Amino acid sequence: MTVKLVGFSGSLRRESLNTKLLNAAASYLPDDTELQIVSIAEIPLYDGDVEAKTGVPAAVEKVKDAIAAGDGLVIASPEYNNSVPGVLKNAIDWLSRPSSDIERVFAKRPTVVIGATPGSFGTTLAQVAWLPIMRTLGTDYWNGGRMMLPKANKAFADDGSLKDEDTAERLAKFMAGFVDCVMQSRLKQK
């Protein structure tokens, strides 16, 4: 049975290091696993008045439906000012609206955050900052490892592949661990 992961990047830049990391993760999945990458680029700034007047925007519903149809969620998060990036937090805020949809979209869903940065320290502080948010949403946050890619501006070839074999192996091992978590979650639900 195929494991279906859904992922999105918290960076909107065309040459985003986090989008590159997410694409690389899709290349290093175990057999019978797929990663559907969705975009949060069309999600507007959250506005409760907009939600009250016209409901949840179609772009938000599209991402929510993709997550709900998947077995696990992979979020590629940059670290801005030692924390989570606003565009990604905004997307999560919309994805949790209305609050009655949190159960369908996030609750008990195996979830992991990965991150890439040109800096030397990885995305440690952003990943830690995501923990209370993921807990609040009720995700089954996988803490079996961390995938942080420091100095990521030097990590990718022109075609988007990882230059360093050790990094590729680390990413493959990390993704295999997360997929195992997803499969264990499936067994619990049966």
C-alpha cells in the first residue's frame, strides 16, 4: 500500500532553499511512498472579517483537502528572525479555519518540519518554535530526528539535486524514519 505524504514550503521565493529541500526529500523516499507538493502562494493574509463574510478562500480549501487526503504532512520551514516565517504561520492559521476543521486536517496526522538556511546553525529555533503550534493543532509530531540543512545556499546543484552524498544519505534516512512513523500511525488507526 502506497504511503501518500503531502508537503509545502514556507518560502515563496522562486529559488527557495526550503522548496529545494522539499523537492530533494521527494527524491529520497522509500519505495511505495509519494510526496505531493502543494503551494501556499495563493493563500491570502488571514482576515477574520473575510472569513466571516465569504468563508474560507478556495486556495486554502485546496491545501486543506490535499492534507486531509494524505497520510502525513511534511513542512519545509525557513527560519526568520530566530522563529517561524510569517507567510507559513499565516498559511497554518488559515488551514486551521474554521476550528472545526482542525480535526480533519491536522489532528493525529503524522507531521514533521524540515528546514534549510544559508546560515551556519540550521533552522533549530524555527523548528522549536513550531512545536507548540503543532501540539495545539493536535498533530502526531514526529520527533525521531531533525532535518536541518545549514549553508544550504551551497548544498544544491543547478538541477536542484543535493551536491553532498552524506547530506543525501541523511535526508533519505530521515524520510525513511518519518515514513515508518506514518506507517505505524496507520496500524494504530486500524
